Amino acid sequence: MPSSQVRASGPLRGLYAITPDETDGARLVELTCRVLAGRPALLQYRNKRVAGAERREQAEALLALCRAAGVPLIINDDLSLALEIGADGVHLGRDDGDPAVARRALGEGRILGVTCYADWGRAEAGAAAGVNYLAFGAMFPSPTKPHAPPSALALVTRARDELGLPVAAIGGISLENAPQVIAAGADLIAVVSDVFGEADPTARAAAYRALF
């Protein structure tokens, strides 16, 4: 199992590619290889359709790919899995644990992010807990998170100005609307289907990277 962590090269900025709910492990590996060739800033393993040994097997396979590509791997909503496989960080949703506890468990060298939705109080709490980035969204209607409350672009700007942390924007983002999100202050553009669902994921990932 790969053990050495990958540090994000410079500030957290660029495409934040998030895996789809793919049950076919070989297909997930193939797609991820193609996305990594487009040089995202981060890759997040998020799969709500698998669990247990299958989930760990997928995560370890993606970790090996990320090590080879030099891209940090973030585990969605599962601090224990991130620690067990030696991933580069974890991303926590509203009901996925205390960011302060996660920070202590991860130490200072790994990446911790939290979803804030449109909740400013959660953003402030995350900043106080020592997270590395704050995620807001859904920015636009999203098939991945259909029930997420809308998050205004002004909240992205406020977070950058007042909290001084990198901001990730997620939810319904496309190449067409990403520039306005970046202009509002987003450092990371989090995308699932508009990268992994494309006929050429490498070119799509590279196109997002070029926006920065």
C-alpha cells in the first residue's frame, strides 16, 4: 500500500475532481486515470453506493493512481478510511464528524475540508477548527446534490475576504459558468459529472485547469 503522502503543490487552486458513484471498480480506475492525466489540483474519492471492503479496495486503488500522478487524494466523509490507507486528507459533510476532532487525528500535514452548504456559522466553525478549505454549494442546480440549499456567489466572496481560507465551490458547475464562480473568489472548482461523465475526461479536466 502506498504510504508517503502527497502535498498539494503550492496553494489549493484549480480543479477539484470528485469521483462518481461507480460500483465497477475497474471502470472507476479507468476513468480516474484519464481525469488525473488532465492534472486536477485534488481528487476526492466519493462513492455512496459501495461500503466495507469494496470501498476500501477502491480507495486504495485510487490512492496508488494519485501517488503516481502526484495529486493529493481526499476521502469523502470517512476519517477512519483516510487514516487507515494513508490518504492525503478528508472532506467532512454536516453529519460526518467534528472538524476539530478530524484535525487532531490528521495532524497538521494533511488536508481537511468541510462542506458549509450556505451556512456561514459552519464556515466560521470550520475555520476555527483549522480546516484547509471551505466548500460552499450547491452554486447551481445539481444532479449530484439535488437537495442541497442554494449558496450565493456572495458567500464565496465573503469567505475569502473574512476568513482567509481557500474556498471550493460545488454544485451544477460547468465550463460555461465556472468563470463567474472563480471571479467571485473560488479557489477550487469541484466537479463530478461534467468531468467524469464526459467522452474525454482528460481534455475536460485540462479545460477546467486552464481557467485558473
